[in-house]
Amino acid sequence: MSNIEISSPFELNFEKNNVIDKGFQTSFSDLISMITTSGDRKKIKIASIKELKGMIDSFTISDEKFINNEYFANLETTFNKKKILKFLENKNIFPSIPKRNKILLFPIVVETKDNNIYLFNNNIFYDKWNDQKNSYDLLDYLLPSEDIEDLIELQRTSKDIETYDFSNLINKYDIKDSIILIIYKEGNNIRTLSKINLNNTLKIQNKNYSKIDIVNVDDFYNVVKSLKQLYEDQWKKNNEINTSIKLPITISINSKKTKKIVELEQALDSLDLVSDFNILNFNSENIQYKITYNGTPNIFLNDMREKNLELEMENNIWTIK
């Protein structure tokens, strides 16, 4: 679901439907940005408005108003999950589960000329990292609280900062995932080393930026945008939906357990890795559901547990307890 504000000058050639169509395009673009990596988005050409509308389940327009000859409204658009997945599958793109996550970021600036380290003061990355955010970004960044002892500890190990064990600093915060960002600044050249720890998987990435003046607003935000895109892409790769996996699952449930039946259908409808499900057969005793799942059996069982649904195997068929 996407919720955006649409607007247009209220002139003689004003066409409300055109404004809404542009809103659909913006909503679609935001959705695609949320569930695909930057590399995969380059494979996607702008969908025609007819094709785009074919992937919309419903939309709502609210809070319409005219201010100073300008039309404003809120547009809430619900896209059909199966059709979006099929659209991407046809382009050989594996989307990601749009799962938001809080992450601890330690941005450390190292002046290579004198080997000085800046963690809090005189660190523009610490001061302004969260100034700009897109609605489709999945990562929310928490920066460390100012602690002089942390800075002193890092300064002691300035020559070995790349191999330094940051676990003591990270463990002060109740956050599972973290990024250590070391920014080496030498004149107008910047090199960054990112230690990205997501889902207990560590990735190390280096990037170089030449002719960069980080005091310049545009230069600084271009570097931040590039790094955030790197981190968003890594998070999406960790949560990729492999639509080439089509695991058939059959679940049986007692026909009299009305509440559990509703809970099961709501769970199946909400799970991103469930590409399809339907009733295989039913009688006065049981209902059997046929499910197509884009993941492994263990992940499916974990998904069910998170929905408070416990399954057990009986005669090669999963049964809701």
C-alpha cells in the first residue's frame, strides 16, 4: 500500500484524472524502489498507465482541497501482490520483502594527514546523516549517544581501526544489526570502509569518492545517498524473494475451527513469500489448502509460528494444531 500527496495547479486545462494517473506512477515508483535493488531497477522501464492500473487492487482519494489555485489530495493505492511479483518475475527480477529495520550506525571520520579520529564533534556524518530520508527507505538509522570514553578508546587504536573489535561499543545498544562506517578523508578525496552486519551476516564494502568537498551540501548528500543505497541494497538482498522456488504445501484444518480458519487465511494473505493459495477440498471434518511458497519449509514454519499458528505433520500433510 502506498499513501502519497498529489497536487497540481488548478488551471483551465486541469484534469483530475491526469493528476491521479501521475499519482499512480509515483506510488508505483515508490513501491518498486522499496522492493528492488538499485541495480534491478535499471532493468525496469516505465510501465504504461494501462499496465500500471492493471496491477492496482483499489485506491482512495481523501482530504481534497484547493489552496491558492492549487489542487491537493491524499492518494492511497493498494497494489495486487501477485501481479507485482509476476511483473517483476517476467523481467527476471527477484524482489525483496519490504521489511523495515532499525540499524545502529557508527560513522567515524579519519583525517589521514594527522590520523585524527572524529566520532561526535566535527563529524558532519554524525550531525547530518539522518537529515534526508525517502518514504520508501527500509532502514532507520540510530546513531550512538555521545560518550567521551568511546572516542578515547577509538583514538587509542587509530592505526588499527579497520581491525578493531567494535562489539563492546555495539553491545551497549539493544539493536541486532549494525554498520561501522569509516570515512578516510585526504584533501578532496574520500575512501569509505563499511562493515555491514545484517541478519548475522557480515559484508565489507569499500567505496572511493574523488574531488569531494564534504563541506559542500550537494557533495556531502551525494556521498550519503550513495552509501545509503549500498546499505539498502544489501538489506534487500538479505530478504530476497526467490520466485523461482515454488514449494507446494498442503495444510489441513478442522472445519469447525472457524477462528483458526480466519487466522490461517489472514496469515497466508499477508505473507510475502506466499505467491498463491486456494482451497483444495473440504468436507464436514476438514478443509485442505494448497499453497505455493517461494521459500524453504523451515522458513514457512517460522512464518507460521510468528503468526501464532503451530503445524504438525500427519500422513504427509501439515495440520494446524
